[in-house]
Amino acid sequence: MAKYSRIEVAMTMKENGMIPLFFHSDIEISKKVLKACYDGGSRLMEFTSRGDFAFEVFGALNKYALAELPGMILGVGSVTDAAAASLYMQLGANFIVTPVLREDIAIACNRRKVLWSPGCGTLTEIAKAEELGCEIVKLFPADIYGPEFIKGIKGPSPWTSIMPTGGVFPTEESLSSWLNAGATCVGIGSQLISKEILDNNDFEGLKNKVSEVLEIIKKIRK
């Protein structure tokens, strides 16, 4: 069962401005990545469900967060059906992120009052997601659409909250382009938690990188 309500999760997404995305099959490495992000100031993590037995890793990771990292909100991404969403919510997922808009996932999450964020690529899809109760829409893959797409959407739909994922870089230039266009928050995966960091076990470097990104976001928002 989720520890945090969908409203609490949505507010934290807006306040933090950045959600790290990550998957690794090794539980101990995953814990170190999560701890580094936490120590860097992030209070969110999207664990992407992209490998065999990913749910087992997530279950262990969420237990670790609940015991050792107060205030850390874990969710799951790359969820493609309601059954998977239900499984992860049984393991305590606080939010569900999907690559596409699926009504069955919306129903499963809404039934438990868990935030869900579907991947959308048109205003019609975004409007449908909001009709189904979506708080924050995922723009994916964001690099295909670009910041101007968000600016265009916010014209006729200023109430829409959008999280671009895919094509967001942890630099001031990239973050400024998305946030100034109207993004509520951004999702960053391998550009933040890189293969190099993992290969070198550079968790201190990851902590510093997360802290740097969050400071850049604060600076942009002033």
C-alpha cells in the first residue's frame, strides 16, 4: 500500500522539480543509487520496470527506503498494464508511470488513490488523461517534441501539468529550456545516473550531481 497520497506525490514532484529514473537488477547497487540520490536532496525515484524479476528488486528497495530514508517517495515506471500496476502497488509503489495512455491502469490506480502519470504526445491524449484523473502528464519521448510543444499546450490548456522524460539533460541550458516552457518537473534517467557512474561505483559523484541539478532548478525558478 502506498504511504503517500497522490496529492502529496504531485506536490513533491512540483517542489523538487526533478525525478531520477533508474533500473538495476542488483538490489545492493540499487540501494546505493537510491541513497546517493536521497543524500543529494531528491525525495523521489522512479524505478523503471524493465528487467526480469524487477518487482523483487523494487520490493526490497521500497522496504529499504521505508526503514532508512524518511520522506523518500518511490514509484515505478515503464508499467504497461493494470496487472503490473496492481502488483507494484501491493509492494507499496507511491506512483505509477506508463509509456502510453491506458484506461485500465488509470482505473486501477484511481481505485487506490495512487498517482499515475501516462505518456502522452497530443493534446487529445492529455485531455483524455486529465478526464481520467491524471494530475501530471508525462511527455514522452520528450526529445521528439521539444520544449516548444509544452509552450504550445499551455496556451489552450494552462491548467495542465507536464513532466518531460527522455531528452532532458542535467545542465542549466536543458533544464531552463524545459522549465521556462512550462514543465512542472522533469524526469532524467541515464543522463543523470550514467553507466560510467555505475561502472566506477561513483555514488559520491552521483550525490553531488543530484544536488547540483536541484540547485539549478531552484535558480531557474527564482
